[in-house]
Amino acid sequence: MSDGGRESERGPEKPAPQRKPGGEEFARAFVKVAVAQICESEGFQSFQQSALETLSDVTVRYIRDIGKTAHVYANQAGRTESNVFDIIQGLEDLGLAQGFLGASDIEHCLASSGTVRELAQYVGESEQIPFAYSLPQFPVVKDRKLTPSFLQIGEEPPGEHIPAWLPAFPDPGTYAQSSTPNDRTIELKMAKIEQENQRRKPERSLLNVNQWLASNELEGPSSVDAGDAAKAKQAAAKAKQAAESNPFLAAPLQYGEKEVSSVVLPAKTKLSNDSTTGNPISKYHGMDNHVSVLEAFAPNIEAMKSGLRDSEEGHKKVLLNTRPTVQFKLGSGKKYLGSMLDSSPQNKSFEVNESWFGRLNEKDDKKRRAEQILKESMGNLQELDHL
Amino acid sequence: MNQNQHQQASDGRHDDDAALSDFLASLMDYTPTIPDELVEHYLAKSGFQCPDVRLIRLVAVATQKFVSEVASDALQQCKARQAAVVKDKRDKQQKDKRLILTMEDLSRSLRELSIVFY
């Protein structure tokens, strides 16, 4: 074929981007190549991608249909293995829509079926187009490493009720509480988190905000610590649920083991608001039951998000902690007020708004301000969601 | 006479069987475009069990025939459309020589086989 024909072939080296490569993608890529080769031999010079995918999908279904019908016919005849007549019957069934010679015959011998004759004709006429790539035998069956039994280890099973031919229990060190120092476990978890960050954009953006804030040296250390602690806690939650090779290895951090920044407990109604608005962070971690973690870090997460948003608007905002020396500038008061009036469903916030405008420079108002900013950010988030 | 007829009938059947086995043997010479491993993988997914390689080849050839029929149908549609356009503008004949498999042509040719997709 000339060069013009060659360029229409698509190599299978690139599966669909940003999708987890599985066994299905592997086979599909090859089917696409084969279908493209067949079309090219018919005379097509190029394809629409969607058309090629559709046609390869239809081809896969066709193969599976033949297999299914052949299998059904074999079972009907009381066999488990199909033979050539089962396949011919399957082909006839599938070819009924198109029609073949002898389809209307009630009793005809399968060996002289029209489908077979048409196939023989096709084989005789068409030229062979060898497949462009060499395929390995797939799917590759991995050798399973079975847990050895008590007998194989030479251990005695703990307890009379356990027979010795059962697989042995895992090493108690794998599931008991580990006494390793917290730093190491946190480092391990940090490594795991770094890997998963590549797939989690919101996490990355938060990370960027953290770094940006750290570089600006505004509440740098405390925010980074809070971020780390947040990450560590998330890692602990994730490590619990991750289906890794040995999930027993990750020992979760108990409450009070690690020093974390004290939590600004928001109102209970706000909490329910948090979980129902579908906070994207919580969704990604799948922490449906871990409201405590969300609760603990909602202020940080919200403040970080508002910080992210505000950075786009060009205002400076600092991560809010209960640590002293919090400076922040506000944007145009109008905007916030509008958003707050729009979205906050609670009467309480209205009162707080007014009091906030009334008493700007009083120290005992800091907590209320903190809550206010959180509510604002929640409100803005909802606005964004509405958009 | 009856025996003679019976003999002929069984001979006929014998011929058919012979033809079939010859065809299967010839399949081993013909290499279908769709590789055997791929076909085996998808057949295994639907529960088809057979140790015979010739049957795998048979399915592969049948699929190849199916795809080439669909492709040739789509090609005809594409050429017909190009010819229709040429009636309006003579320039198109020089420019649009490339035959592209489009969704529209594909859906039309698949429709003939009562395969509908949305």
C-alpha cells in the first residue's frame, strides 16, 4: 500500500488517555487495529475516530454473540464443548437479518449451509491481510501465591477447633498496633499521598495554595502544619480503606497521638450543610462516615478554598487558624453581603453580619469573624455551584 | 431402488461433510486479519469452549467477512454521496478524493443489518 494508505492505520500503543488501563482496553486497541486494516483493504483511506470505535465495538459484540449462540446450542445438545455445527448454527442465527442462501429451508444439512458456502467463497476470493502486530497470549494468568497452611509451615494451630490443613494466620505484627514513631508512618503516608496527588486535582490545588501561602510567609508554618496534619489524617483514612497488598500494615493514628491545631467547631446545622453540599474533597476521599475528620478540618479546607478563590480575584487572604496575629483584608463589602444574603439559610448569620459590620476592630470578635468567613466561602461555593 | 436413493442421499451428505472438512483444512492456510488470541479472548468471555484451532479460525473469518461487508456498504454510501455532491460543484471531485469512514455512512450500513445505535 502507498504511504497514503499507511497513515490511516492507528497503532495500539496509546490507550484512551486519562483512563485506568485495564485488560479490556488492551484487547480493544487490537480490535481497532484489525478493523482499521480490514476497512483499509476495502478502500477507505481514513476514519473518523468515533466511527472506528463504533465499528470495533460492533465487531466485539459479533464475536461474543457467535460464542454465546454456539455455547447455547452446545448446551442444548447436552455438551459443554462446542463443535463446528454449533458455530454454523450460530452463524445462521446471526445471518438471518442479512439473509443467506438456503435460509428458508426448513430441514437442511448444516454442513451445506449457505453461510459456510459464502464463507468459503469469501476465503477463496479475498486476499490475506496479516495482522500488523504480534499478540501475546492474553489475559496472562498470574500465579497466585497461596497462604501456606498450618501443616506446611509446621505451626500448630492456636486452638483445637482449627484444623491444621487450613491456611495459617498472618503474622501478628501485621495487624497489631505498631509502635513505630509517628514520623515514619507519616512519611510513608506522605509518600502514598504524593502518588495519589497526581490524580486528584483539588488536592493539588490545595497543595499549591499551601505552598503559595507558605512562600508569602503569612502564617506559613502553621498553615503547612495544618496542611500536613490534614494530609496525614486523610492518609490515615485512605490507608484504612485502600485495597493495597497488605492493608494491615498501615496503623491508623489514634486521637490525641499527634498534635494538631485546635478546631473551631462550627454550628451543628452548618455541619449538615457541609456534608450535603457535596464538598468535592470529601467525595474524593469517600469519607462518608468520617464526619469527624471533615468536621475537624472544615475550617481549614473552607478557608483554603476561599483563599484559592480570592487569589484569583487578587485579594490577599490568609489561612485562618485560632493562632494569633491573623491579618486579612476584605474584598468589596457589597459583594460579600450580597452573597451572604443570598445563600445563607440561617437567621443567625444575619445577626452576625450586622454585628460584624458594627464592631470591626474588637478582638473578641475574631471567632465570629472566622465563622463569618467560612460562611461566606460556603456561600460563594454554592454560588459557583449554581453557575 | 430405495437402497439406491438412500445411497445417493448419504453420498450427498458425505460430500457435504467432505466439503466442510476441506474448508476447515483450508482455513489453516488462510490467516485471518483478526488474530486468533483476540478471538479466543472474546469467545472465552461468552463461555465458548473449544480446543480446536480451526473453529477459532472459522469465527475469525466469519467476523472478518462481516466487517468487510459493513465496510464495503459504507464505502458505497460514501462514494454515492461524493458523486451526488459532484453534480453541484465540479471542484469537489479534485479536492475530496479521500474516502473517510464517517459515522453517518457506518450507521446507514449497519442499519441494513438491523444494528441500531444511538
